[in-house]
Amino acid sequence: MKIDGNVASKALLEIDKNIDKLVKQIELLSYVNPINIEEEKARFFSSKYLTDPVFKYPTINFDKFKLHRQLFTQSLESIEDEEIRNLYEDIIYAYSGLIQCIETIGNGKKFYYNCLHCFGTPTENDVENAKFILHFEDDNREVPSFQPKYSAKDAEVFFRTFSEAYDFDYRIDYSDKISAIAMVLNNIKTLVLNTNHTYSDNEIAVLTNHEIGVHMVTTMNGLLHPLKIFSHGFPNNEETQEGLAVFSEYMSNNLTITRLKELAYRVIAVDTLAKGYPFSRTFRLLHNQYDLDRETAFYITLRAHRGGGFTKDYLYLTGLKKVYDYYQSGKDLSLLLTGKVSLEYANEIQSLIEKGYAVPSKHITDSYTENKNTNKKVDFILRSLK
């Protein structure tokens, strides 16, 4: 069934367009990354890891209260289809939650509680899974593929070459103000590379599959639907999106024990937020108890503590397990590549395609065509996670 331009369809498309206009302003990652990371890192290291960093954040350039009000004045009752109406209710609540996150960045507990509402926190099970992974021995870091050798500018060439397999264009920007070594900004179709980082061959292989093969693929697919919700994101899409992205590392034979341990350390770091640890104590746990080098320990701690307690980071591991199980059960991953969607809404996505409000994925993650993973230990770990 195709959209026939009836009153109900027009009402839905109008509401969808209004929400799109409002949420274009709220890219959480644009606001939650501190602008003084390097200075505070130097200060923290010279304090012998005792004085918590004091991070500064970008200025918020929208009227937060007005945005809330405009979201809640959408006349959802004019959407006759109950399944779609329920989806849009979920969407409005989810985006209202994200605005609350943004408006409390840097406000300690307030931001943390808003994050709990949006992203949750690791369960006991998640922490057990993380500790299980940390029992495994690291990969041999001395092999050439792990040696840092490419600047951000050098790395760009690899991303450009990798992207030739895909039928889309995007921008590449540089920044020294991000806590990740690379990230995709969905709303401006841009890949940002961290100029403070020197990339290894392994990192390039991981990042091309992760950032371009999934995040950019879902950005581009999201733009192809009559409904803009696919582009700006379903509720809880972060877990599915990060799960898909790490799963593409697995399928392309680039998921290492070291990488899985990094995701496990993120779970441990986020779990310390619930225990009330300050930045310095989380850092010392990772650096002293888990023997992480101080640079890695700093950035994992930063990711969890930015804004006042950003819990999203534990979702990489839970998302990976869910996508791995979904794939193993023989389900079609292309449904999850239709945009910034969530696994929990797979039935609704299928239904929206059937009703003509969405289209099947045009761009498909290259690594999903064939499972090239040869790492038996990685397979054992993914199967064993509870």
C-alpha cells in the first residue's frame, strides 16, 4: 500500500516534519564533549590523579523550554493508525528526555539522572559480562597492525578509499575537541576525525567498518523515507546503532579481544557512576586495579563522566550482544539499516514499509554480506555473554 495523500497521511507527514525541524537542533554529542579536554588532562596528570578535572562545554544555542513546548503541542490524536500514533508518542517522550539531558550538561547529578532516564545504566548481568571479558588475555600489541602511524589527514585517505564501495557522499572534518577518535555527525552528514590521535592499521580497519559501514550507511538510508523519523532517530536507537557498528567490526574480522575489553571497561566505568565515584576514583580503578595505561584510562573515564555522568557507553556491549543474537537467529539485518532505528521497533519498521511510509534499505553494510570472522575466542565470548 502506498501513501495516498489522504487526510490521515497528511496529518502524519506534517507532524513528522514538525518534529524533524525541532530535533535538528539537538545533536547531543555536539554538546556533551568538553572543549578543554587536553588542558584538563595535563592538570589531572600533574595532580597525580587526585584533582578531578573541571570540564567546560559548548554553549547551547536553542531555547530549551520552547523546544519542549513545541514537541508536546503536536496533535498526535490526528494520527488514526494506533501503531504509528504510539510510535510517535514514544518519539516525543524520547526527544523531550534528550533535551533535558542537553539542558543539564555540566550539572552533575541532574545530568546523570536525565541520562539514566534516556539510556539506563548497566545491570548486574552487564557488569558480569564485562568482567568475564576482562579475564581474557589482550591481543599482542607488538604486531605492526597495532602500531600508531597515521595522522588524521593520512587517515582520511583510507576512509575515502573505503567509501568508494558505497553510493553516497559525505564531508570529513577535523577536531581536537572530541573524546572519540572518530565520529559521525548524523545531522550534517559529516565524519569527524580527532587530530590529537595517531591511527594504527587496526584502528583504520575498525573505524571504516564502524563509522562508514554502519553509522554513515544508516544516516544515508534514513534520508530516503517519506518519514523523517528514520533520519533523526527512533527511541533508544543508540544501543542498536552501536551494536550494529561493532558487529560490522566482527563480520569484517576486525573485532579483537582488545577491542572487546575496551567495551567492557566502558561498562565498568559507567557502573562506577551509580556507585557515586568521582572522576579521579573511576580513573584510579581502571589505571591501578585493571592496569590500563593512563591515556586509555583517562579517555574511558572521560567518556563516562562527561557532562556529569554520561551512561550511554555501556550500550555498545549490550547492543553488540543483541545484534549478534539477532543475526544468529537468521533475521534480516537490512531492516535495522533503514535509518537510526531500534531493534525493539523491528515490527513497526516492517509495518511502515508495508504501509508505504518507509522504503527498504538502499545502502547495505559491506561486511554483512559474508561473515569473515576467524577469531574463535571472539566467537566464544559473544556466544557466552548472558
